[in-house]
Amino acid sequence: MGWRTVSRVGQGVKKTEGDAAVPSGFQRLGSGSPLHKTVQEEIRHYIIRQGLRPGQPLKPEAELARLFGVSRNSVREAVKALESIGVLETRRGSGVFVKDFSFAPLLDNLPYGLMQGRRALSELLALRKTLESAMIGDAMRALTPASETALREVLAAMRQRAEAGLGFEDQDREFHRQLFADLGNEMLLQLFDLFWVAYHRAAPAAPHRHPAEIHRSHALILQAVLSGDPDRGREAIRQHYVGIEERIGESAP
């Protein structure tokens, strides 16, 4: 049986779960909610309340157990769970530390979910198309000469590989990253990259257009971006993803 926090923990002990003294701030949950789930939330609240930043240490396991009025085992399980989703990290011999935010834990599990059906993959593509279309106007205004040069170089590399009949996944990935790099929004770049990697992991069997067609689609995007017309930029992005969505539809059972 688990417990739920109504007010913050550490207000005195009133119940016991096994060998764990449970503070009065906890109430019973259903049998499907173990105590370590509640402790996970308490650790999150504690990090926020204390204003802990990435790289700063968490209190020792024993002290957290005393603070929350639970067993060390419950704290240990909660810490492991928070490590698995990238909230905390354990450094051998040093302790547990707050981890910098990353989409990596989500990336590890997202492709598996997408492989359960084409609908999920189609929804992911629709979300990315919507985000890129919405942000392309801002990206056009922020684009620097250095980024324009980098985009031209990536596009040239695509063309060379297309003429040789080769794929260019790395260049495709870099093109979309560079397109929005000057916005200075690292979370946005991580999210776009997350979508790109998830798609390529989850849809290896989807039919692909000829490399020359893919190069042309990216060339049209760059032409639209350099035109200075946001509407043209949005339409070029939309057309690019329409092609991908059609391929996903063709691969559906």
C-alpha cells in the first residue's frame, strides 16, 4: 500500500509501512501506487523548493529517508527511478546529483512506442511539421550569414551524395538543425533532433524517395528561407513533410 502527500512531508510520524515510519503528510493510495512513487515526487518538490541547480548534490540517502519519514530502501528506489528519466545522476564515491535536463531518456523509449503503430508515427511527423512551420518565420529573421553558408554547404554535400546514388541522413539531420540554430533555443533544437532520430529509428522499413528528390525538397526549403517570405517558407516545410507522410502511408499494412 502506498501513501500520498497532502501537505509537505517532515511534519511528524503517524504511520508505519514495514520498517518505514511514514510522516503525517502522507495518506493512503490505492494498492497500485507504491511508496517509492510518492518519494519520487517528494524529491522533485525538494529540488524545486531548495532551488538546486544541475550539478548540485542531493542530501545523502539516510538524511532524505529521515526527512521524508520513510525507509532508505524507498529513497533508494525513488532515486533509481529518477535516474532512469534523467532527473538525477549517481557519481560513484561522490553521491547523488541533480542532472541537467536532456531529452535522451525520452529518446530511448519513444521509438519503441512509435513502432507499435503507424498512427503514432504519423502523429509525430504532424507535430514536427507544425512546430517547424510555426518557427520558420522566426528562424528566417534570425538567420546569420554564417548559418546561410553552412546550409549551402550541407545542401551541396546532399547533392554530391544524391548524384552518386547515396543516402545522406547525417546531412539531412544537420540541415534541419542548422535551419533553426540561430534562434538560440537549445530545447527546441533538442526536440527537433529527438523527432528526427525517433522517426529514423522507428521507420526503417518505410519506402524512401530517390536521394535526388530529397535533395530537391531541401533545396526548395533553402530557397524559400532566403526569399524572406515567411509564407513561402511555411509552404516549403509543409510540402517537405507531406512527402514523408505519404511514404509512411504507403508502408502501412
